[in-house]
Amino acid sequence: MYDGDIASVLISEQQINDKITELAKQIDEDYQHLRGGDLVLVGVLKGAVMVMTDLARALPQPAQLEFMAVSSYGSSTSSSGVVRILKDLDRDIAGKHVLIVEDIIDSGLTLSWLLKNLASRDPASLEVCTLLRKPDAVQVEVPLRYVGFDIPNEFVVGYGLDFAERYRDLPYIGSLDPKVYTSGA
Ligand SMILES: O=P(O)(O)OC[C@H]1O[C@H](OP(=O)(O)OP(=O)(O)O)[C@H](O)[C@@H]1O
Ligand SMILES: Nc1nc2[nH]cnc2c(=O)[nH]1
Ligand SMILES: [Mg+2]
């Protein structure tokens, strides 16, 4: 699949599975006090789709699944900094314990915007779980409660992450061969 486009596998399917299990265990411990009542996972589409579905299934306690779709990258490999809501939450989160689920924090611009947006809706608590973070790319510091992996400042794809809507369906995370985005392919 996508022969020759992936320069190297950064995180394997097995490593992702193990990390999701570990994150779910931590989250379950931290939200035990809710006794399965009010945890709302907010997955940020489209990138977080794989993390969201795997995390929700690995989480021992019940959680509601909500989705927002925002986009700041379009068909580029760097953030435009302009976040657009493509789909808003369907339900009110006032008084709910909200955990934002993200695939990656890169510049931090998307999440910084999203945190402000969701905080204004008065949730009981608001935390973030991200599978990936690029410490060397951060432009805005954002509080991250759960982080799966710190990765180098390379454009990665797979497991939900796209380049021009391709590669989201890869089961692992790989770095994209720069020839893919420099050739205009
Ligand atoms: O920290 P940042 O530099 O803001 O980048 C992180 C964001 O970029 C990606 O979304 P994208 O805008 O590509 O939309 P997508 O999830 O539909 O691919 C990713 O899913 C994060 O939401
Ligand atoms: N596919 C992809 N999307 C991103 N959005 C922010 N950073 C990245 C990245 O490294 N890869
Ligand atoms: Mg994208």
C-alpha cells in the first residue's frame, strides 16, 4: 500500500496498540471518581478517528463519543494557523468532564484554539489526550494531560494522519518521503 511513499516506519501497529492500552489505563484511573457517569471524549476529526475508536474500546469505563471537525492544514504540510470548524459538537458539554482526543500536536495552534472554544462552553473539566507530539515544532504551549509519543519534527502520516487526504488508512505511523510533497504528486 502506497509503495515507495513512506520513507520509514516511525511507530509500528504493535507499538500503537500497546500505547493506547497504557493511555486508556491511565485515563480510567484518573476518571474513576466519575463512576462511569459523565466522561465525554471529543475526537477531533478527521485525524483523531483511529485514536478515538481504539481508545474508546480500550477504556474500561463508559464514555460518550462526540466529534468535532476542524481543519487548519488543508493540502499543505504546515499549519495555516486559521482554524475552521467544519462540524461542531451536536450536544452541550456544560457540566461534563471533557477529554479532547487528538492524533497529533504539532504547532499547537489547532488545540490552543480548540481549548479556548470548548472552555467557553463551561465543561466541568477539560483535558487533552494526544497520541503524538512534536516538541520541536511547538509555537503555542498547550497543557497536555496524556501524551503517547514524542516524535521528531518530520511530517508523518498514517493511523488517521493524512497528506492531501491520503494515507489515513495506514495501520502504522510513518514519515512521508519528501518527494511526495515536493513533486506535487
Ligand atoms: O498542532 P497543529 O500544528 O495545529 O497541528 C495539529 C492538527 O493538525 C491535524 O489536523 P488537520 O488540520 O490536518 O485536519 P485533519 O485532522 O482533518 O487532517 C491534526 O489532526 C491536528 O488536529
Ligand atoms: N499528516 C500530518 N498532519 C499533521 N498535522 C500537523 N502535523 C502533522 C503531521 O506531521 N502529519
Ligand atoms: Mg490533516
